[in-house]
Amino acid sequence: MKTLAVINQKGGVGKTTTVINLSAQLAHEGKRVLVIDLDPQANLSVVLTGGQFEFEHSITDVFESSKKCPIQQAIMSAQSNGEAIPNLCICPTDIRLSRVIEQSLTKVHRERILLKQLEAIASDFDIVILDCPPNLSLTSVNAMMAADMFLIPVDGGSFSLNGLADLLDALEEVKESEHVNYAVFRNEFAKANKLINNFLDEQLASLEGKVLATTIRRSEDVGQASVSGQTLLNYKPSSLTLADYKSLAKEVMQRLNV
Ligand SMILES: Nc1ncnc2c1ncn2[C@@H]1O[C@H](COP(=O)(O)OP(=O)(O)O)[C@@H](O)[C@H]1O
Ligand SMILES: [Mg+2]
């Protein structure tokens, strides 16, 4: 089992959208996939559970007491348009997550709670994808400890990549390594935005080998699918954007070795 964290402390860059459609693509290709919602805003949970926002067990319960609620209890089948998605499971979150995590400050190894839980289900899934919150909180540190690789979406509005340098610093610090396995990709890519594209290309050039060839185009289909509680694959099988997610899945699998 390999763990991928989709991470960027900036909000609105496409983390959740990427988790939804990348996981759907990987499951479609036969991989056993688990997604974990680590953002108390719970967008991922809502979309992949058919609009639910209260759950019998959630990742919050696991962080609160993994003894009372081991992660297995909080895992359910993901759904799209009322039907279970084969090979895709979700561990949902709820709005209490930030508070519960803050309260765990006195626990020893509090930044390894998720890592420990994932060890227990290592043979059940091929790939676990973490949807991180838009900050570098203890929740994100748990994701960093647990992840084998980091996938960082950058959007067209990123006039400054200062935040990216901060994120990479944090990853190196938490991993205690200068060789963190991460990959950056452009989300909401629009060919016509030449000025922005040239600027970002220049900025990203210094990250040689860490920028994926795949870009995810800006497309109305993507937002429409999420709003209607579906994966893009399910909502519009003819969408051209699906080719982008397929390409993303291929590159990610190569880099993760799965
Ligand atoms: N490729 C895309 N094309 C069009 N809209 C997108 C695309 N990716 C994301 N969005 C939209 O951008 C908004 C923010 O995306 P989201 O995945 O919620 O970001 P984050 O999780 O990083 O906060 C959402 O409304 C989403 O539908
Ligand atoms: Mg999100």
C-alpha cells in the first residue's frame, strides 16, 4: 500500500477535486483505493457519500480515540449518483476535526496517529489518498508523516509561488529529509492564458524533475460533476478532461511504483 497526500496550504487550488477524480480513475483501473478526508470543511465527504454530512464514524473519531474507533470502523464505500463505486472507499470527516486535533496536543506521538492507523489496513488497499486541509496544522503534519508522496496542485491564479517554497520546507522538516518525493502539477490550466502560463513555467523551472507533464484543464464539467455529487467519470463519461485525470493517474502510479 502506498499513501499519497494531495496538499497545498492554499485553499481553492483543486485539492479536493483532484482527490475525487484521481481516486475514481485509479479505482476504475482496478486499484483498491481509500480516500481520507482531512479537511473539516468536508467537501470530499459530501461529494463521495451522496450528500451526507453526518456519519456514524469519521476520521475525527479515530483521532479522538483510535482505541474506541479504529480506522476500519470509519471506512465506507464511496458512492456516485446513489451507487457504490467499485474499488473505492472513503473515510469521511466532520466539522469537529480541528477541535479534536487541537485537544490531542497532549498525546505522545500525536503527529503519528494517522500513520499508525494506516499500518493496520496496509493489506486492504493499493493506494490511500489524503485530502489535506488548507493549512499546515497538526492534521497536515499527520498527513505528512503518513505519506510516501505529495501531490501539489498549483492553479492559474498562483501569481506567487512563495507558498510553495514554504510548503516544501515544511515537508523536508517533517520528513527529516532533503529528498522528499513530491510532484507539482498545474490545475485549471487554460492554454489561452499565455502570460500566466509563461510566468508559471519560469517559476516552476527550478523544480526540475518535480513538475508533472500532465496538466488538468479548466473545465465546467469538473465543477458541475462535484456540485451534483458525482465523479466526473460518472457524470460525463465523454468529458475531455477525463483524459487529463487518466494521464495524472499514470504519472502518479509511475512515481509511486504501484
Ligand atoms: N480543473 C478544473 N476546472 C474547473 N474548475 C475547477 C477545476 N479544479 C477545481 N475547480 C473548482 O475550483 C474550486 C476549488 O476546488 P477544490 O478542489 O475545492 O480546491 P481545494 O480543495 O484546494 O480548496 C471548486 O469550485 C472546483 O469545482
Ligand atoms: Mg478541499
